[in-house]
Amino acid sequence: MAERGVRAPAWLEELLRTRTPPVPWGDVVRFAVTVPAPLAVVAVVGGGFTAGPALGAGVFATTGALAGSLAPQGGPLRDRLRRTAAATLAGGAGLVVGRFAAGEGPGPVLVVAVVAAVAAVLSGVDAALSLGALQLLVYTALASGLVTPLPPAAEVAFFLAGAGWATLTTLAQYRAESADPDRTATAAVFTAIGRLLAAVGTADTGDARRALTEALNTAYDRVIRSRSRSPGRSRELSELAGVLNAAAPLVEGAVAAARAGVPADPHDITAAHALGAAVAGTRDLPAGRPPARESGEPTRRAVRHGLRLVWNVVGDPEERAGAAVPPPREDLRTRVRDLLDRTLGSPDTRAFAVRLVLCMTIAEVARQSLPVERAYWVLLTVAIVLKPDFGSVFTRAVQRAAGTLLGVLIGTLLLAALPRDGWVLVAMAVAAGFMPWGRSANFGLFSVFQTPVIILLLDLAQPGGPGLVGARLLDTLIGCAIVLVFGYLLWPQTWRAPLDDALRSAALALDAFVGAAFGGDATARRRARRRSYRALTELHTQLQRRLAEPPPVSTRAAAFWPVVVQLERTSDAVTEAVIAVRHGGPAPDPAQVAVLRRAIRQLEADVQAHRAPDDAEILAEGVLAPVAREVDTARRLVGDAAPGRTRPGDAERTGQG
């Protein structure tokens, strides 16, 4: 009898998992050209890499070009430029503040602690400022130990010049892109609908429905947000927003068909793909609109009805613009309150600030105490590993250490083999070109390519030879150890897989969706459904992060997987009920809707109170009966996924026993 192979633990497999994304050739070329270009100018003008002010200017301009190249990660041009501006300004501020973190004594420790606290608060505002917070930490650490013959003002000026150069190449890439990303994202929604319809009844249905949710989130993020902030393209963006709004009934019909397992009409699948091609501009929309379906299975009728509605809108620019609904605008007081809730008022932000301040303070003490050459790399490592985005600390620390180990070995070989001439630029360009691909694949792989670029750059600024590379490796391991011990192991919440907040948000969004589905207009229902699926996507993301943690975190996260799937099924059941009512089914009793919503809110309250739901069954009839069954199942799975929680009455029964 053959022995079964020994498999690695699931959390270790998740930790080592590496995606193989397509090569982003535009980003590859941009990085390879942008990053080494300032040093190339220095080599041409100065006749080589001779130590002096010119080389220092090239080094700081290259650091700015590196920061500016890493900042834009796709999306609308406005978002790319906003991320670049945040990274550039925060990085420049870090270069200024880092001067006060140099030297010995309690003063630099206090400066590093204050900068860490500011970075943690900024990270809670939005993604752009989270990136800026990372650059603030990184360049504060870099400026605390990097010595050049340039005055501080010149260092900042050349850094900003390099970032400006990176901004120009970002603009050039954006203008050279053959496809409009907003239009492409909108077209991807209809392609995803076609794939979902084709996957009905197969094992790929769940993945296809999640892909549709992701496509919708991406399209709304790009188009609706761009439309509200970019008046220069208001006409085109309004038309795309109108297409997305008109697609709501089609999305509902496709989701309901997938849930009911009703095979789609092949003509509907073809029509969905034709809509995607027409929106993308690769093919004209066929003249013949799909005929109406007056009878047959309700979900098929819903899909055909949705296709016909979108067909009218896509084929008529006036209809596209007219179908757009302006996004709701919040007043200043509401925006300020939300900002405070995300930053100073957020327990997650406050807890993260304490962890970040503690780790950066210990790293600064280590920098002053350890007999390691240029120990500011310890600070640099802690900043990058514990970067302010509330992701998986354990995963980044392990992947960063492994990736840097390999990157240091590559850097060692390059320093030993290459003379200080144009070949350094070639090696830097090749490593920089691999960075955008590595970033999409795995954080450790990204470190493999980022580390040689930084090593080559710093060696030009302060030659240290191959021995310095070994010191870089030691500094990296020390920094990772600080994060793992003081930023991970000592904090109980890191061992408890904190999914409760994401789960509560998903339950509250589901409650709002039920209320809008049977008591609101079409616009309110569409927005509520979108919020529900977005909350489920966030819950899914949080779950994936925890699966790469060691037990007991990964064990508890895996136990929550059925809950995520069940909540998705519940949202799909609500959509199916909406379709049934729209096509002649009896409207649900408002009292039963209230009972159902109360049960969902109770589920959220049970999660907040860390107790398992009770065993009472939800009673509902008609179109709400399937929804009630899904909610009952979700409540049971929440109880099963929470070992150690007590059910109401368990304590009394235990005491009586």
C-alpha cells in the first residue's frame, strides 16, 4: 500500500503561495527607464561615478525616481498622480525630519517615535496617505544614516526632481496606453456577466460570481469616483456611469440565475459578450436587440430583460448620459466625522500606532547600540515590514526576510562582478524592470528585485564593498525579528484572527440590502446591493490575509470560510427574491421583512458580543423563505466557527448540571 505524501501545513502553503501574473510590460519599461535615468545623466555629464556633489545629486534623484515609480499602481490618472504626490511629499518630509533622527541619545529616539505615530494616523485616512506614511518612515530612516556631500536642501530638491521625472514617465505611459482604463473596467463587467452565465450549473459558478463582484467594484471605483472628481472628462464618464447603472437589472438577473442553477440561453451569453466588446470599443454593437422573453423561467426572463435595457443604453449616447445617477455627496461635517472615526477614533488605528511606535523605537535603540555598520537599515526594514496598511505582519516579515536574503546574494554578486561604470546602470535597470511584476506576484519576490537596486544605489553613495552586503543581511534579519516579536507575538489580537469587524460590517450591509430590496427604490437597492457585496469582498480579503498566519490564527480563519460563502449565498438569495417579485411573485409581508432584518442585526450583535446565536428558527413564507433559510444557516455557521463562545443559557444549564 502506497504511503501518502507528507504535506506542508495549510498556513505554510498559503504563506509560500506565489501568483504568476501576466507581465505588465508598460510598467516594466517605465521602471527600467525611470529609475536609473538620473544616474545615467550624472555618468554622462560627470564622466563616470566619481564621488562628489554630482554623484550625491544623482543618488537622491534616483531615490525620488524610485519612490515616484512605485507609487502609481493603475487606476484613473487622478488617483495615480495623487498617490505619487503623497509618496513624494511624505518622502521629502522624511528626508528633512531624518536629519533630526541622526546621531546618538534620546533625541533621535523621540523623533522616530513621533514620526511613527504620525505615520500610523495618516495610514488610516486612505490608501494614498497610507503609501505616503510608508515613504515618511522609509526616508526618515534613510536620512538618519545616509551621508552625502550635499546640503539638506539640495538633497530634498534633487529627490523632488527625481520624483517629478517619474511623474512625467507615468503621464507618458498613461497617454500611450491603447485602452482607456475606465472604459476597459466597465466592459469587464459585461464580460464577467457572460462568464457567470456560461458557468451556471458548473463547479466554476462561485468563482465566476466573485469575479463579477470584483469587476463591479473595480468599475465603480474607477468610473463613479473619477466622474465625481474629474470635470474635464465629465461627458464620457457620465456615459460610462450610465452604462453601469443600467446594468443593475442584468447583474441581478445573472446572480439569480446562478443561484437557481438555471442554465442560461446561449444567445444571452453571446449578447453579454457583445455588450462588453461594444463598451470597450473593439466591436460595434449588433443592430438586432435580443427579443423580449414574455414567458418561461423568471430568472431567464430577468436576464433577457436586463440585456435589452443595457442594449438600449449602450446603443444611444443620450441614454447613457441620462442613465447616470450622481453619487451622493456628504457634507463637510459628515466627512470630518468619518475621518476622525477612521483615524483617532478607530481602535485598530490606535492599536497599530502603539505597535508601530514600539517597534520603530526599539529599532532606533538598536541602531544606536548594535555594532553594525550603517545600522539605519534596521529602521528601514521595520518600516517596510510593518508598513502602515494593517496587512499581515507575519507574512510580510517572513517573505521580506527570505526575499531580502536572496536579493542580498544577488547584490553581492553584482558588486563583486561589476565595475563602477555603465554596467551598474544596466543591472539596476534590469532589477527595476522586474519590480512591478514581482510586486504583483509576492511580497518576497518583490524584495528579491528591490534589494539589489537599493544596494547598488547605496554603494554608489557610500562605497562599502561586498562586506557591507553581509551587514545589510544582518540588519534585515534584526529588523524582521523586532517586528515578529514586538509587533506580532506580544499582541494577543494578532493571535485571534480579528475578523469580527469585517464580519459585522458584512452583516450590517446585508441588513441594509434587505431593507432596500423590499422597501426602497431601484437606486437605493442598487447602492445597497453594491455595499453588501463590497463588504463581503473586504471580509474575503481579511480572511485570505489570516490564512497565511501560523496556528491558531490560520485555523480560526479557515473555520470562518464557510461563513463567508454563506453570507454570499444569502445576498444572492435576496437578489433572487427581488427578481421573483419583479416578475409577478407576491410582495413579502413587511412584518416578515422586519423579522428577517432583526435576525440579521442580532447576528451582528452576537458577533460583537462574542457569543453564538441562539437556535431559534426564522419563520418566513413566499419569496422570503429561501432568504430566511440562508440566514439561519449563516447564524449556525457563525456559532460553529467560534469555538469557546457560549450560547445564551449555556452557563445556566452548566451550573444546573
